[in-house]
Amino acid sequence: MTLLKVDKLSKIFGGLTALDAVSLSIEDGEIHGLMGANGAGKTTLFSIIAGNQRPSSGTVHFAGARIDRLRPDQICRKGIARTFQIVRPFAGLTVRDNVETAMLFGQTEALSPRERDRLIGSILGECGLDGLADRVASSLTLSARKRLEVARALATGPRLLLLDEVMAGLTPTEVTDMIAALKRVKDNHGLTILIIEHVMSALNQMSDRITVLHRGQLIAEGTPEDIARNPQVAEAYFGVDDSELEGRP
Amino acid sequence: MATDRNRQAMRRILLPLLLTLAGAALLYGGGLRAGPYWQVVALTLAMWIALIQSWSIFSGLTGYVSLGHAVAYGLGAYLMATQFRDYPVWVLIPAGGALAGLFALIVAIPVLRIRGPYFVILTFGLAELVKFALLRLETALGASSRLLFGAPGTTTLLAWMVALAAAATLLRHFVGLSRFGRGLIAIREDETAAETLGVPVTRFKVLAFALSAVIPGMVGAVMALRSTYFEVLQVFSPTISFTIVTMAIIGGSGDARGPVLGALFLVGLSELLRGASPQLYLILLGLCLIAFVLFAPNGLSGLLDRRRK
């Protein structure tokens, strides 16, 4: 079943086309990787899906309903949660209050204080934040802030999780931990994940399918193996091979 | 776990309730016993507490600094001054609050689309606009100033003002604890993250702005009875808005203690120095403001927390 359907989505900022008629389907239960160089339009696509920005044209459907005209808080309550590449913790609040706020507003049904405590505890555990519940978010390391970003998104009770470079800036060990945590979280919460990542090995390990954006256009889609062999992707990332240039004027 | 929750309920609900009632009793009872001079001081103190707590419901929780709260105060006073002869006071005081809240609700919708320093300037500009528009209206009506005959005495007004201060304090405290308050705090911390996590940010900001104007409208209505004299420039004076912000900075606006401490500090300082040396008062006020902004950005209530830790 298709959970998210993006149809001919375009976004134009002034004279710049950040997204150019991108169409994409995410199946229920898959982990879908999104890659592309800086400026390819990945984060813009996230922002439109999550409602932080309006598309210039095109539509987004989630679980069969159109969502591209809704506000971010409405989209959140429909079951889409996103993280931010540049983390946005509620810096003055504790880790627990960060997560609880997301739970109070993202969940469609009100939970009793006891249910909230239990759920907060289990989410913090899943994200490796157990001992940090009473720490003020501004005092966390980057790695912990990235995990808090995931924990807060989970607390809204999403069906679809949009992860924007949650591994950027982490050490290799932290990346390994994060991959394990994300797989655990996906199974526990029955999630579908759309993930932007520059750490290629991580993306290959996790993703069922990968979509590649280049300068606002979708240039390839397929399994990690397909993408690794795709000449257009290689060209977009590394430029053309020297041998092809020979003989050109 | 259950005792934990009970202890938390005690600390968050019962204790603030008792402290507020005790403070109100002290302020009113003390004022009554201490004679006319102290009654006026107590009235002034209660007035500022009511105004700053209300301001803090919006500005303290969301971080949007409003320099326009004099308008709410002024509208309440204006309603009282113009309708005093025709309606009983117990109708006009709540009506002043309703008028101020309604006005805030209407202006909030366009005003709150703006963030940061522009918001501050806009609220100030709007307050000046209302002031001069009313001044023009009053001049056209030939009523450059209005007198109120037969207003209640100081002790009655003190009782009302203390009740408003207590109500504003409890409102600020309980809004801060509520889900609504948690949403407002999330807006202060990071508005984009808040809306992405499900906080209906626009609706919450508009509601908080309107709510924070209601009690100031009632305070203005009571103060019109106190001065028995109404003049637009005086009642809509930006000094009221500035003083609210000054006291909130000195006291701290992170909780309901801050406004009480800020009002005590400034009213105390003013009583000590204003008569003897008004210049010294203003100089000290400026120095205090600078010192607090630099060294104690969370105000007196923040200092208390820091000592405890």
C-alpha cells in the first residue's frame, strides 16, 4: 500500500527552482533513502511534506488524503513527524519536557500522566537518552541532540518519520548505534521512514529503496544496488569520466 | 510514584494557591491597618502585580515582548470614564476586561504574523495609534478630560485591585502549568519546532494575547475610579507599557513569582527615593535594568533558583 504519494511537486524560490516536478511514492513499512548533493532539494521536499513550506505546484497525499494545504501541526497530528537537519531542541527545557511537549500536542488522543511517563521512559530508552531525562537540552552533545530530535518526533506517535541527516556530524561508532536504534524504533512503532543521509554506507545498509535528487529533479530511483550502478547518479555526484571528455571540443 | 504525584500536586497547585491568598490577605489587611498612605502604596503594588502577571501570560510564556499593554489598560479606563454615570461599576469593570480582550483578539490576528523585534515595534506603534485616534475623538467630542464624581473610596478600590492581582497571579501560574501553557513555552523556545510537533501556534498566540489583555482592562477600569479623572494622554501613556516590561525584566517572567518580586522591588525603590530625589530614582532604575539584563537575565526569581541550586 502506498502511504505517501508526492505528485509533480515543484517549489520555486524567486528565480531558483528548488524542486522541479518531483513525483515519489513511499510504501507502507519501507525505509526509503533520499540522496543528492547539497542544494538538490531534499530538505525542501521534507519541508513541503511536513507543511513548513507550501509547494508552488503539485500535490502530496498521505494515507489517501491530500495534505499539501494543511498546517504543520495538522500534518503532525495526521501522523507525519520530521526531524531537522540543524537540530531545533527546546533548548531551555529538559529532555523529558521536550519529549512530553511533543506528546501533548502530536498525539491525537490525550494520554493520562501515567501513560505519558511510561511512554516517555520507553522512547528515551529506545533513543539512548535514558540517563539524560532531567538534563536541559542546551547542555547535550550534538549526538544526544540528534537523538532527542528523533525521540521528540517519535513522541508525536507518527506513522511516517522524516529523518533529515540525523547522522551528519556523528562519529562512526555513533553512526552504528544510530542505525541500530532506528531499526529498533521502526519495528517497535511500525513506522515507515523517509531518510535523508550523506553517510552512504548507512543509507545503503538501511534503505529498501533509494531516490536520488539532482538540482531539484528526480534522476534515479531503485534498490541500493541499482543506485550504485546507475551512471546518471555517478555523473551527478562525480562529474563525467575523463575518458568521455576526450575528443570533445 | 503515587506519592510523587501527590507531592507534585502539593507543590504545583496547593502551595501557590495558599501563598497567593496569604499574600492578598496581607496586602489588603496590612493596607487597611496602616492608614491612607500605605493604602495607596498597596493599591499601586497590586496594580502592577496584576498588570505584569497578565503581560507575562503572553510575553513571559511566548517570548513575544509586547509594548502595547497600555492600550488594554487605557480601554478599560476609557469605558469606565465614559459610562460611569450610566452603568454600575460591577458591570463596567468586567466589561472593561471584555473590551480589552476583544480588542486584543482583533488586532492579534494581523499583528502576530510578525516575529522578533518587528513585533515589539508594531505593538508600540499600534498603542500610539490607538492613543492618538482616541485623543482626536475626544477632542472632536469636546471632552479633553473627564471627571468621575462619586467613585468608591480607596479601601474598596484596594480590595478590588488586590483581588485582580491575586486572580492574575493564579491565572499566570495555572496557565503556565497547563497544556496551553506548555504550547506557549514551546513557541518561545522554537516556534518552527513547536508547529512541526503539533502545536497550533497561531491559535495559541492569538488566544494568549487576548487573555493577557483582559485583566489589564479591568485594572484600567478600577484605576479610572481611583484617579476620578480621565485624560487620554495620561491613561494610554507608553510609560505604563515600559514600566511593565522593566518590572518583568527585574523580577523575571519565567514563573508567577517574578512579577511579584519585580513589582515589590520597583514600587519599594520608588517609594524610598521618588519623594526625596526623583533623579536618583531614575538613574538607579536605569542602572538596575542594565545590571539585570547583563548579569541576571532571568530576574530576581531566576536568582532565587540559582541560589537554591
